[in-house]
Amino acid sequence: MTRRPSFPARIDFSHGQPTAARPAGAGSKAAPRAGAAARAPVGPQGLGMDSVAVRASMVQKLAAQGVADKWVLQAMNAVERHRFVDPALVNQAYEDTSLPIGLGQTISKPNVVARMMELLRHGQLGKLGRVLEIGTGCGYQAAVLSHLATEVYSIERLRGLHDKARDNLRPFRLANVHLLFGDGMAGFPKGAPYAAIIAAAGGEALPQPWLEQLAVGGRLVAPMVTAAGQQALVVVDKTAQGLQQTVLEAVHFVPLKSGIA
């Protein structure tokens, strides 16, 4: 019997392939707890950021902007975004803006996170099964995904951000989140197939490993550079007949890069 990788896990490329155990990925239809409190760690208080009202206000704005999925809204309400940003920026944590997290990377603005989560869920009645996240960043989106999926594998190519996400997420003790250090363009075949794949960086094409690791019936949501030279959100649905791609609104994400650093 194989074991799940411990939290966090590191992909070992010493033999050419990443290694980690394959998790169970059955979906669940249990309803989310109303106003779930996110298994929040005990941390520094102050600046009003620990107030439930602050997160509730952000969620109300997301709903007003068109986010309708109750699972997504409850997940966004559950995760304390201010715990994933630098102390100097904590007062902006619940504003609808992206913020720098170091190494030239950013935490996406709440509206973009919620929008991509809603696209990923696609009206599903219960939790998603196993999800692969490309680009862990500071760990915020992985924390939100933990409320929406039975299992989350999140891969980051930058060691500094992998370590930051590990430190940010450790106090939450999210047993269903597994952090991986490695090349996100290669995906994580040991955990495949995935019910959903989400990416936080965009290139000129979707890497073939992502499409191969997506389960039949699964959905991929990622930014991609279009023929017009601009990034747009792309949704790919994998069916028994093949892949169906839909190009949506313009977005701005960091470029997708290969390798580790």
C-alpha cells in the first residue's frame, strides 16, 4: 500500500522523474459548513484583519461582482488572506488587488481567485476530487482549494516561494494539501489523473503533460497567450471524444517558465 507524501513534499528529480505517493481522489458531496472558520491558526492579532466582518465584506463584494457559487464564496470567507501577504501590505489584504509576494511573483486579486475557482467547479454539487495547482506562490489559493477539493497537489518551481508557502500553510494543518517543489510544466504524473487542474502562470500553449494528466470528465483552467498576443483565461474540458477549449476574458498573470530555481 502506497503512502501519501508528507506535508510538504519535495519532488526528487535525481532519477529523472518526480516521486510521491498517489492519493485517493474520490469526490465528496457533503455540503460545506456555513461560515466555516477555516481551521485558522493562532497568530498575531491587530489591524482589524482578524475580524470576520473584514472577510465577509470582501465576499459580499465578490458576490456583487458576479461570483455565485456558494462553495467558492464560503471558501473565500474561510481563508484569512492577510496571513499570506507581507506585514507591510496587510492593510491591503482584503482589497481586490494583486500584491507582491517576492521573487517577482504576486498573489492574485480575490476576484480572479474566486472566478477561476468557480470555473473549475463548473456548478458541481459537492467537492472536487483530486486537484493539481500549478504555481503555489504564497499558498493562499491552495488554502482556498483545500475547502473545495478532497485532495490538493500544489507545485512550485521557486524554492523561496515553496518555503514561504510551507511556512504560511503549516499552522493551518491542512491534511489534504501537499506541497511539491519542482517544474510545474511537467505536472505531477504520480498523482494523476486529476479531476481539475488550475494554473497561476500563462504561456503561449498549455503544456502537454497537463492535458495528459487531466482525467476524462475533468476541467483545466489556466491563463494562456492568445493569437492576439494577450493573456486570456482558457478552460479545457476533457471528454471521451477529446478536448474542448474555451477562451474567456483577458487576464494578466506572470509568465509560465520551466525548470526550478
